Amino acid sequence: MQRLELKEVNSTNLYCKENMAFLQDKTIVTAKKQTSGRGRFDRAWIDFGEENLFLSLVLKGSDGFLPVYSNLTQYMSVVLCHVLENYGLKPEIKWPNDVLIDGKKIAGILCETVMRGHEFKGLVLGIGVNLKANSEAVLQITDKKVTAVNLELNCEIDKEIFLNELLEEFFGRYDEFLKKGFHFVKTDYLRYANFLDKEVRVKVLSEIKSGLVKAVDNDGALVLENNGEEFILTMGDIIM
Ligand code: BTN
């Protein structure tokens, strides 16, 4: 596997998108510093310093865009939970793929598709994990609660070891995930899910849908019930 370690970059995802033509399948790109890290819905991803993980994986199948790619971020959220759990943490997933500890976000995942015209060129799966942050710095973020591994464990962990564990777990089961899809990780996903049977509001583009979470279906979509009506959401952000 190709591995690129960048000193400083605007965003590892952007770097991969711009260099997609030169990057092989399963290339691993990390950066010590991101000056313009992005999250879902174009939100900023804060850089808490070089001990944190800024990672993008380039994934190129030979069969064009596969429907299973829509569940890659959910697969990665389960992988992250397994790795964090092995450090003694109790991770939770907020649909679709936010990883939290005790309601505070510790990791985020952003998957982007690269097309040239109608031709599928590849995917960039970006992962940010807060491994080391200062307790004051996390409080500066006011739109959500945020934490980091060091703050939860009261000790620091090694970034390279964490990265290797993550890659081993992700690629170790990747081929099986591609064959079986979301169903392959559904039981684990639900074990970590912190939103089942809760009344939630979900921001879907500029609309808010509210209701009781009845299930996550076999495609990873969120099933909500409101006044006897059922809604199936394939994208959005839960505001609890
Ligand atoms: C989110 O929770 O909204 C997703 C955050 C994804 C952040 C990572 S950090 C590495 C990669 N580069 C980026 O610019 N974003 C992703």
C-alpha cells in the first residue's frame, strides 16, 4: 500500500481529490497539519495539533461506483468504535457516522466521490480523530461538544500505533464489507448506536424532520415515525 505523510496541507481529502489520477487504490495519506480541514456539510474540521490524526484513504474499485460505497462511512464508524473500545473507551455512533464518547464528538468521517464527467475515478474516505487536545481548546468549539482520547483516558496514546490498528481493522474486513454491504456491520453498528428509540430532530439540507427513531434499515437509512407516518432518511444530521 502506498503511504504519503504530508507535513502540512490544506486538507488531506482535497489533496487526494486533486491528485486522484496519480494515487493508487488503497493509498493512505496523512498530514501533521491541516490548514483547512473540512467536515460534512462543508463545516470546518479543527486542527488541535500534530498529535491528532488527519487521514484520507483513496479507494478505487474497478467496477465504477458501487451502491455499497454509500455505507463506507458507517463501516468506518464501526471500525473506529472497535479500535477506541480496545483502549478502554465506550464509543457511541450518532447516525450516520459521528463517533462520540459520552455525547462528545471524538472522530468524524467524510467520504467524497471523484468523477470526471460521468466517469467514476475513485473515493476519498477522510477521517479525523482527536487523539490529543487541550481541555480549553475543545471548549472553544461552541456548536457541539467535543473531546479527545487524552482527555477521556487521562493519558496520551501513540498516533502511529492507533493508525496501524485502524488500518488493520479497516482493510482486514474491507473485501467482506464490499461483498456484504451494511448488513455485514449492522449488528455492531446498532450496538454502538446512541439514537435508537429516541425522539430526534434531523437536519436534512435546509429542512428539519422530527420523530421517534424506529430503526436503521438494511441499507443504513434512518427510519423515523411521526404521527403514524414513517420517514426513511438516507442523509442528514441528527440534532439531539
Ligand atoms: C465530519 O465529522 O464532519 C467529518 C470530519 C472529517 C475530517 C477529516 S480530517 C482528514 C480529512 N481531511 C479533511 O479535510 N477532512 C477529513
